[in-house]
Amino acid sequence: MRRLAAELRARQALLLAGLVAVIAVTAAFGAAAALAAGQHNNAELQLARRNALVVAAASAEIGRYVDVVGAIASATGAFENLTAAKFAQVTAPLAGKRLAGATSVVFVVTATGGQVADTQAAWRTRGLPDLRLQPAPGVNEHLFSVFARWLDDPTGRTLTGIDVGQAPAPVRALREARRTGQVTISDAYQLLIDRSLPEAQRQMSFVLTAPVYATSAVTGARTLSGWILMGLRGQKFLDTALSQVSQGLLDVTLTADAAADRPVTVAAVRSAHPGRRDLSTEGSITVADHRWHLHVAAPAAALPGGITRMPAVVAVSGSLLGLLLAGLVWVLATGRARAEARVRTATSDLVAAEVAAREQADLLEAVMNSISDGVVVIDEHRRPLLFNPAAQGMVDLDKHPADRDWAARSGFYEADGITPYRTADLPIIRALDGEHAEQDEMVVRSEARPDPMTLSVSARPLHRANSRVGAVAVFHDVTARKAAEAELAATISDLREREADLRAFAAVAAHDLRAPLSVVAGYADLLNDGLADGDDAATLRPTAARIISGVDRMRRLIEDLLAYATARDGSLNLEPVALRGLVDEVVTDRVTHLRVPGGPQPPLPDITSAALPLVLVDRVMVRQLLDNLIGNALKYTRPGEQACIVISAHPQPDGRTRIDVADRGIGIPPEDRPRVFTSFHRVAQHAGGYPGTGLGLAICHRVVERHGGDIVATDNPGGGTVISFTLPLMGTAPVTTRRLLVTPPRPASTPLPGQ
């Protein structure tokens, strides 16, 4: 029964809410329709008023032009003998009348084909000595402009001497003015003076003309002496005439009746408002003997008090209000049932949230109990709120779990294990003031622990609702790590002492072995030179040669050992060194002995050096570095091939320079490149055919390392190896490239290229 009653109440509430919604929506749309009709009527009334203003403004403006033309004609006719000076005097006031669109005012006279020369001569005597009449072909009655005044900006073109008779529209107007004796206006056409303009700048225009009658002072008779003619550009006239009344709201199109009774569009003014022109009206103006027509259109929404969005707003807002009212009715009718449902849902959610919170608490407790780092949370009064078993074992919190002074009695010492830690300086206490502590080391001593414990402590403040409510600290036991670090430091110190002893031994041994080797080499040379030809000499000379060769190898090894020790332990005497000069010295020493005096010259190495900068280095060490690299590039060249070496420099962003020594030799296998700079390492495939000690590149590595640089070996595209190393830069030498040694050698008086 309860369920049936609830369903009945729900149906009744739905019916009532629907009825309220239908009534409200119907009323809203009715009010909107009435408001829209009123707005449309008001917009039409506004357009009619503005159309009347447009017609009145255009009529008044063109009437002013008609009056001006008539007045100029009357004033001109007052002179029996009209001259250029008198015409200029009569038309001078026009400059201040602001006749927008008016191009010029001219005095036109008539002449037949046989009268052109006489007419020209007559008017030249009236102040126009340079007048030249230009009759148009095929015209019976010529109409020439003799006097003229520009009313807009002069363009440098002359207005006198033009035959107006070549344009039908002004001819008809002039004849009509002569017939009626009144001011007339022409049909719309393009002025003769505008036909030379670009198409986009031309406008449809008119001419206003009035006959000029001269009165004889003797007889008093009035005779036609000519016409006053004023050009009027339609677009400029319309823009000026309607600039005030249209206010940028109206589209106005001016059309005029043509001779063939066809309307011609003269000019148009466009409103800047977007949208459809849904309102329009017509108007007309009588100008002299012509009628002009004005078509006025506008978007209804642009007119003051016109069509707006208010009807739509009323319809939508009224409908929404009705729907809201219907919803309110529904809510009030079904509120009790929903309230009971919400209570049941809230109770269920509360039970589920309690279960989830209990599970989260159990999970947090399990996590805290399982981690090996100690975690301590304190409140704003320094009292411990939460700590795990690991923290209890480190800080002995179980003795004073709720004591705000627990930190002062927990036995914290600084990293030396002697100086007690001030309570205010403890990381967790500093975190209460908003400070972050990161891996601060301290020592903890307690009665239950005989050995001190070294801890690394990090602490952070705890925030809730934009306020600090405490702090949390993590204690990490680093006792074993500190012991291991101490043991490692002792081991490293011991290794350094042994390495120093070994370097000293190698240097002393190498130095002490050089003297005995020199004695052995001397005796071997004496033995070789003192042997006479015979069986014994043939047997002993190879032996002596092997002794000398062995002594040379031992000497090279000793020299490399001394250079290796010097590169590591020798003092670094930094000075500005020009790498170009240093490379020249090394190349000269390496290559001079290859030249054979007086005989055929073997192919000399092709060694090229690009621009090399000034560096701040130890000159002796860097010379050893370059000597080793250039010597290797020469040595590791295939038999019978010419050695080719390119030395170049490249500035680096860190203020250093990278030197590349590239050769076309046998190259270094990729698997050996990472190890070629270690002591006594030799590439297996090179060890048999090329002598060496395995210390040359190790010495280079030590020299570059002593200067704070890097050295690497890479493949040279096309064959060979590129050794790149960096040195501190002092400046840049002039950018030149030269070949250091070429074949054949040049005479001493001939400089090398680039030198």
C-alpha cells in the first residue's frame, strides 16, 4: 500500500509540474511575440524618419550647389567684357564654401568649326595669352572651356581649351540651359578630366550648368555669352551630404534617370554594421530638370530602438523560469521520498567510508611497522603523535611517548659524536618553523646501546587547511655506511702513497739507467767501427748492430717513462703559446732527416695546418703532446704510401679550443679506442710491424688531463684516425691555412704558402 501511495503521489506531482511548465512557456512565447512585433514597427518608423532626413539633407546640399552655379552665372554676366582676372575675382569665394565633390568651375563658350581660330584669338586678348583650343573631331558645335578654377586639389592638368562637345551628357545639359535660361544638371557620366585616371579611381559624376547672358551697356540687350559649368563627383557628394544624418547606420544608394529613361547607379554609402538589411525604403529628389532616387536600407538591429534580442531573451528566460517553477513544484511534491532515500544513501556511504578508513589505518600501520627507517610525527607542541618501531629503537621513544621534552633527553649529538645537539637546531624542531631539513647527520647515544648510532635525518612541516599542525622526520641509520666510507678513505690514501712511491721509483730508475746505456751504446759503436773486414767482422757486426738496436729501444722506453712521470708529476708552467709555431718546430724535427742531400728525394709527408690559436699551456708538455701525435701519424702509415696529416682547431663554447690531428694511416680498431690512452697498451695487429713502448698516447692523455682537457680517438672518414684534444684558449690567430711541408722542398728564399 505504501508503495502504491508513493507512486500515486509521484504521478500527481508530475502532472502538476507539467501543467505549470506548459502555462509558463506559452506565456513567455506570447510576450516575446508581442515584443518582437512592437520592435519591428518601431524600427520601420525609425527608418522612415531617417529616410526623410536623408532626402532633406541631399536636397539641401544639391540645392546649395544649384544656387552657387546660378549666382556665379549672374555675377559673370554682369561684366560686358569678361576677362581672366574678372573670372578669378568672381569665383574666388568658392574656395571657402566647402563644396564637397565639386571638381572645378569653368566658363564655356561656343564655336563652329570655322570659328575656332577666331575664337581662340579673341579670348587670348582677355588674359589667356597661352590659350589653345582643342576641337574634338566629328563635332559640329564646339563647346570650349576658356576660364577655369580648380575646387579640389589641383593635379597639374589644364582645364582650359577642352572641347566639352565631345561628351553627350554635358552637351544636352548646356543646350537645355540655353533653351530654358535656368540652371540644369546633366545625366550621370564620367567627367572628361577623370578619364585619364585608373579605373578604380573613376566615379560617376554630373555637371551643373547655367547660361551667362551679357547685357549691352548701349542697347541693354541680353545675349548669350557662354555657360558656367561645375563638375560634381557623385560618390564624394553623397559621402559628405549624408555623413551626419546616416551616422554609419544606413546603406544609401543614389540613382539618376538617364537619357534612355534607364536608372543609373551614381554612388552608394555602406553601413559598417554586419547583418542582413531587413528594412528598406525609397525617396526622391528633384534637381533642376532631373529626378534623383535614393534607396535607403538598414539592419533593423542597428537602428536605435530597433529589433534586439530582447524577445528571444524574454522567451528563453520565461521558459526557463516556468521550467524552474515546474521543477520546484516537483521538488515540493516529492521532497519527503527523496529525503528518505538520501538518508539511506548517506548512511550506507558512511558505513563504507568507516570500513575504508579502518582498512587504510591498518595498511598505514603495517607499512610503518615494516619499513626500516624511523618515522616520527609531532604536533605543534612538540609532543609525539605517531612513531614506528624502528624509530623507537633509534630514539627510545617508548620511555617518554607523550613528553614534549623528549627530544632534549634523547641523547642527540652532532656528527662529531661529542658536541650535544641544541634542541632548537634539531631537524624536526626546525621543521615546526616551516624549514625543510635534508639528510642532516647526527649521532645518538643511549644507555641501552653501548655503541653510538649515526643517523641521517630529513624533516618536513605538516600542513592542514593553510596552517602548520606539526612536523614529520625520517631517521635513516647510516652507521655502517659511515664506517665503510672511513675504511674506503683509508684505502685510497694508502693507494695514493703507493702510487707516489711507484712514480718516484720509475723516475729514479729511468734516470739512473740512462748513463749505463750511454756507455753500452758507445762501446758498441766503437766495436762496430773497429772491426776489420774478415770472417770475424762478418759475424760480429750483426751482433753489434743488435746491441745498438736494443740500446735504442731501451733509451726510447726510458725517455717515455721519464716523459710519462713528468706529465703526471712535473710542475705546470703556464704561458701564452702560439700553436702554429710549436707545430712548425715539431714537423721540422720530424721530417728534416727524411731529405737525402744530392740524391732522389723520397715522397715527403703531406702535412697541412689550418688556423691555430694562442693557448695558455705548458710549452714543454704540449710540445711533447704534439710530437707524440705527429710521430704516431707518420709512423703508422702503410709502407710505400705518402703520409697525410691535417691539423685543425675548433673553438668550444666553454672558452677552450679543440685540436684535431687527422691522418690517413692504418687506423685504430673500434674495440681498442677506449684503451689506447692507458699505459703500455698496444693494438695487437700493430705490435709486430711497428715499434713502440705503448706509452706515447698515455703521455698525451696525462698532458691533456693536466691542462683540464679531454682527449679521444675517433675514426677518420675515408681511412685513418682523428685524435681530438682540448686546451685552454687565449685568443685566435689570423685565419689562414697553409701546407707545412710539401714535395719537392722549396729553396730557402721561397716562403711556404700562407707564411
